[in-house]
Amino acid sequence: MKKRTFSIIILTIFILILGIYPIIQYLNQGEITPTTSLAYAVITDETNKYSLDQYTEVLEDKNKSWIIEDIKQKEQNSMFQRLDDRHSFGYTDSAYWVKIQVENQTNQSDWFLEIENAALNYIDFYIEKEDGTFFHKITGDQYPFYEREVLHKNFVFKLPLETNKIQTIYARFEAGGIMFFPMNIWSPDSFARYNYQSQLIWGIYFGSMAIMLIYHLFVFFITNNKSYLYYVFTIFFLAFFQIADSGFAYEFLWPTHPVLNEVSSSVIASLSLFTFLILSKTILDAKAHAPLIYKIFNVLSGLTIISFFFSFFVPYSTSIHLLKVLFIAYLIPTLFLIGITLKNRHQPARYFLLAVSFVFLGILVSMFKSIIIPITILTDNSNKIGSILFVIFLSFSIGSYINIVKKESEQEKRQRVLLMHLHKYIRSLTETLALEDIYRLVLNSMLKVSEHQHGAFFTVQNENIQFLSFDKHFPLEKLNNSTQSIEEIELLDNIMKYRKPLFLKDEKLTLWDNALHVDSLFGIPIIHQDSILAIVLLFSSHVHEFEENILETTLDFAVQAGISIRNALLFEETKKLATFDGLTNIYNRKYFFDLAKKECERSKRYNYPLSIMMIDIDYFKEINDTYGHATGDKVLRKTADVLKDMLRVSDIVGRYGGEEFIVALPQTDIDNAYILAERIRVAIENESFPTNNGQHLSVTISIGISMLEDAHKSLFEVVDKADRALYKVKNSGRNNVDILL
């Protein structure tokens, strides 16, 4: 439904735009109707301004060849026609003659006649005398400004009117631009007041534009953002076009250069359209939202520059027609682009649409005033009001665009920082294989990358999870190293089932029967080769909105963390294989001697005793032959378990080979070693060892003991003596303990 509505809106806009140009052309052409009974203008004391539109008769001179005498003759032949309210004749090469009759019923004889079009090339003004001759005055923008009878941006003539007498006024017009000639008669005092008010309104307008221009120019110097510079140029050329089009430029800037005045409007209009094109595609981010329209804008920009140079060499009417075509060619893709950017929720597009709407509303009101819209101070200045609102909302649009650019810049900066941290963390992960260090590093790294405050690490072991907290401020830190079934914790069970990150806001959770309220939670499974190795929960005390780049970075890091954890687990397994005996899960022979050597050196350094036990299972071969090797393995494991249970944490036990075990007893003299050996022998003798066929058997062991009593002796000498003591026991009947010093 939304797509259909959007398409209808775009299609409607397209149809409306296609209709604008013909409507403008139609309105510019105007209509004239034959004169029937035409009243003349009557000037009284009640009114100080008289619009002459309804009293104007018009005659078109297509060849521009008639003189005033020809006009008198044609007047007698009733060839003049009445001008209706739409008094514009568009772009034409014809000259137009005007006839107006005026009766002055006041005692004042000095009046002004104002023609409100500053772009008329030639104006011939005639007032008929009593003897049939004429006062003749000439002006136009093809003459130096200082030659005007009244120095004003519009064309103003002094109009002497005799009291209580009907006088006929003739005027001839030629225009390089649009042919229209609205005329007013003013009393001197009223004209002075009107001129003052007009200058004040123009001053407010240009002052507003200047303030916006200067302010944004300073902003450009501070931020060095080109968008503000494009905006400054747009304001400048828009205001400059108004100056040139209204006649102020000819009055104050180049009053002695008519040729420059003729081309100025089209030249400045070209530059104004060019800067607005650049600004439009920048603010609306055309390259990102609509690459095709972006290319169209680039083509139009090039054509506008060509139009700029053409304006110096082609007639004004030609250059203006070209600019109109370019403007409509710009307007259509711009409206499409606005629709696309609004659909994509591009915030600057809203202000941009308002800006364009206001300037067009001003133009439309100006076009239709006196036709279907009454003339008031607002409608009379609709162009100025529209352009000021255009500049203001365009400023809002730029501000919104800059905020987006700034936000994207900050995101890029944060992303660079995150990537820097990520690189650092990944490098740290690759530099260690200690599992606990990796767990701590993964948790701290994810807290940093995701900008959360607290976190917990859960290792996954079969169907259980172990809680690890490396944050003493975490609410459940006291439960560190707790283990629980995954199914008993719904939150973690969901992450395990769906194998995806979990986001929660303002939730009440229960972990290990502990109630926990969080404003924001981010649960991340750490997966390697389809196996979930761990789960990280990140907590925040405020509602956290994840930016896409931060989320991607966090999840990318989780992948790397999975690789590192898996490598560490493999290292732990490899290390265990290199350290422990695979069958009995006690130290293997090599690692036993590595530890025992260190203990021997420590014993020599600090002069404390070190005893060694050699233990052998009696008749182990017969057990294997009778009950099988599987039962023999059970006997070995059970014997190792009894040894671990009866020894201290500081004692070192290892498998010496076959059915033989070796034990190092730090800080234990020979007497205490003997007592311990005897306890172990009795414990083994009393232990019941299961077989594979469901039977139980009894096992005995033989033990030989020796002690390091000479600092010059080596560990291997002590082991050798304990081994000889063991063989002495075995040769004397087994199931006994013997000492050899």
C-alpha cells in the first residue's frame, strides 16, 4: 500500500510539473479584446494612487515601424484593443503601443507615471498637447541610468495633468524579456511614501539575506564544510538575481553600462541554478540515494555552465528560455529525489521540501495576484517572503545534513577506535593460550567494544554451564565458578537453542535463583565450527541502542574469540596429554620427574627431607591373564584414585610404567613416609576391585622407600634405592613395605 501511494504521489508531481510550463506560457501571453465603450481614468482627491490596467488600450506593432502619427491614424480607425487583467504578452519581438485617457479632477497638476517593469529596453512616452503635437520622452534599460527623468529602479515619468480636462497618453514599449507594463499614476507625496516603504521592504529582505550569508560564511570558515559554502553561494546569487531583476543593480552598480545590465539577470540566474544544483545533490545525498539522478544533476550542472557562457552572446529572451528548460529539467528529478529520500527517512529532505515549497508558493502567488488572489502587502511581496523562507528552511536542511555527516564522521571515528581496540584484543588473544586469561580478555574486550558496563562469562560444558565473573561490581559475583544445567536458565537456554545474539531492554531476569533487573542486556554466543563454547552476557544501566557497526564489530570479535578459545582448549588437551597419564589421569613419568627435580633442588636449598616411594601391584600379569586387560586397566585406575585420595596436595604422584607408581613426599622423613606407605598398602588390600564379569577381586601392593639425606645425592640415586627396596619386598613375598637408605 505504501509503495502504491508513493508511486501515485510521484506520478501526480510529474504531471503537475509537466503542466507548469504551458500554464506559465499561457499566462505570459495574455489576452486582448476589442474596445467597445471604454471609460477613462478619473483622478480625484480621494485616492493618491491609480492603477491604469483597466483603462489601457493596446496595439501590437509586429514590425516595429509605426510612429506616433501612424498611431493617431489607427486610433481613429479603432484598431486599439482593450487590455484585460492578464497584462503580460510573454517573450515577443513586437513593439506594443499603449493609449490611456486621464481626467484630472483635482487642483494638483504634478503627478508621476510609474511603469513597474525594470527590464523594458525602450520606452517612448507621449502626452498630447492642445494643438495636436506631443510632449515626447524616451527611456529604457538600453539608456544610461542617469538619463532618466526620475532616478528610480522602475521607469518613472513626470506627468503634468491639466485640471478638469481629459488628456491622452501614449507609450511605446520594446522588451528583451517578458513584455508587460503595469502602470500607476501617483501623487508626489504618495509616491515618496510608497518609495520609502518599498525601500524599507527591500532593505529588510536584503538585510535578512545578508545576515544568513555572513553567518553561514563564518560557519564555513569554522567547520570547513563545503555544504555551507555552496549554501553561501546559493544565497548570494539568489539575492544578486533579485538585485539585478528589480533594477537596483542598474541603479547602483552599473548605471552607465546598459549592455551589462541586459545580460546580468540571465548570467546570475545561471550561476544561481548551478550552485543550487550542487547544493541539492549534496544535501539530498543523491549519490547514495539515487545514483542515476546524481548523474543527471552532473549533466545539468554542465549544461548550466554552458548556459552561463551563452548568456553573454545570445539575446536575453533566448538565454532565459534555455534557463527555464534547465530549471524544469532540474525540478523533475529533484522532486523524485525528494520522494526517494523521504522514503529512506533522510531527515534533510523534509526541510528541503519545505524550502522548495515556500519559494514556489511565493512564485505562484506572485503570478496569480490581481487575477484570482487579491493584492495585499503580503501577496505583493510574496516572492521576497517565499525566498526568505526558502533560505531559512534550506539552512535547516543543511544543518540536518551536517548533523548526519557529523554523526557518520563520529561513527567512523568510533569505528576506527573500535577496530584499533579490536586489533589490539585479537593480538592479545593470539599471544596467550591460558584459558582463564582468554575468558577475561574476551569479556573485557566485548564490554569495551559494545560500550556496556558489566558482564558475565559462561563456559559451556556438555549440558552444563559454569558462571565466571571477572567484575567484582557485578551483582552475582559471589556465585563465581557456580555450575548449573543450561535448561534451568531460560535466558541462556534460548541463546543455546537459537544460536543467535539476544537483545533485551528493561527486563527482570532470574539467574541461579537470583533476581536481576537490567535496563539493557546483550547476550552473545561464542561459536566455533557449529559448537557453542561459551556465552557472554553484557549488561548496561541505561537502555542501549546498538549501532549497526558496533554490533557487527562485536559479533566479528565473537568469531575471533571462538577461534582463540578453541585453540586454548586444544592446547589444554595437548598439555594434558603431555603431562598426565591417559589411563590413570595422574602425572606421566616425564612430568613427574620435571616436578620432582624442582622439589629435590628446593629440599637441598632449604635442607628439608624428601622421601620417594616406589609402588608395584602384586601379580598384575596374572590379573591381566585371568580377567583380561580391561580389568587390569580398572585396577590401575582404582589404585591411582586411592593414591590421590590418601596423598597431600603438595605430594607428587605419577605412573612410573606398567603397574608401577612413584610418589615424591616433600618435607617428609623416612619414618613418616613408612607410616604413610603402610596406610596405603592396607587401603589397597582392603579395597574391592570390580572385574568385567561382575566379580570382585582383592589386590595387594609392594612398596619400596628411600630418602634424600645427603645434599650431594641426586634424585635418581634416591629413586634407584627406593626401586631396590621395592624389589627386595617382591623377592621376599610381596604385600609389604621396605626401606633402603
